[in-house]
Amino acid sequence: MGEFSNRVALVTGSSRGIGAAIARSFAEHGATVVVHGRDETAIGEVRNAIQGAGGRALSVLGDVTSFAQIESMRQEIEDNVGPVDVLVANAGGSFTPPAPLEEIPEDGWRASVDGNLTATFLTIKSFLPGMKERRRGNIITISSAAGRRPHPRSPIPYAAAKAGVQLLTQDLAAQAGPYGIRANCIAPETILTERNQAWIPAAQQDVLAGVHPLQRLGTPEDVAQAALFLASDESSWITGVVLDVAGGAD
């Protein structure tokens, strides 16, 4: 299980949920994993769990809406474990409740766009030059099913930002491919993270599961397996793809 044994993988927003599952999975497959977040205790717990299971991990703090902080984080990573080979730009979230468009507050719009689309852009902007110089690298971004289809109750700022992440990734793939860099995007459906398990009532979870042919909701580990595949040599001719991790839902 040492497929990534000579690689450094940074997973932004990996203190919990999907990001933590991706970080653990890369460590299990031999990568040196960099756990990132803004809660020192939370990222320390993920780092310690990886190390306790025999993996290699470093944790870094940083706000991915600040280019200066990302650059500082990149320097810390390179000084301690070397340059990043696999970048999973996972950090994000929905930062304002769903509402009719005219009722969405401007600060809610900006928070969701900055926390998802701008954060992804700035993270890639920091790590891409080194990858180009080394003529290798693998970038995986995280979108959402919300960015793939319209819905009257969609959290519009989040959905628009995630749709932007998809196009950003595809444009990046076209630009960076000649440098030996692949870029792909994962668009998960509703995933049973710790937070969603607490927030979504059990009855509603059953309703949501029912729209999937597999009759269950996805887990963070389902998304992690997709990320492992896209970073692996088995997908070496796949780039510019938006991969739906949706359990067959339309």
C-alpha cells in the first residue's frame, strides 16, 4: 500500500469531514500528508491519528483566503517535508443560508465565493509555479453536486462558487498539461460527514438516500477513494474531468 510513498500530499481543510478522510487515505497509501486547517487542536488530532497508525504527517495552520498566509504555509511545508506533489484543494463550505436570490446578503455572497472559489484559486496560484518548474504535479479540487444542477432551494452563492471551481479546474488542466501537471475536480452529492450526521434529521437522511440507486448517502471515504484514483498512476491520462461522486443520482 505504498503507491504514494515518495510523494507529499497537501489536503486543505482536512481537520474534519471529507478533508480528513482524504488525508487519512493518502497516508494509508504511503504519502507524507500535510493536514491543514484553522483550528490547531482539530488538525493536531488528525495528524496524531495518522502518525499513531504508522503514517507520516505534518500539520499547518493558515487562512486560504489570504495569499500571504498560503505562501507562508507553502514555505513551511517545503522546509519540513519537501515540495507538494499532490494538492487537494478541499477547503470550503456554504457560508450563508439558502434563500431567494434577492434576499441573499452581500456579505453572505462574498463569504461563500471567497471561501470556495477564491480560496481554491489562491491555493493553486501558490503551489502551481513549483509544480511547473519540476514539470510534475497533481491537483484535485472539490466542487459539489450543487454546482452541477439548478434547484429552487439551492444555496446560490455556494453553488455558483462551486460551479466556478469546476471551470477553473478545466482551464487549469488545459494550461498546465504541457508541464506534466494533471488537474481534476470531484463533485460530491450530500455526504454523511460528522456535521451532516448531526444536522440532518434521520428521517431526512432516509429521504435523501432514496434518490440514489444505491439507496444510501455517500461517506467521506467514498470521496477519498475518488481522490486516490485521480492522484494515482492508474489515471495518468485523465485530466480536466469533473467526477460526480453521487451514488447514481441525477
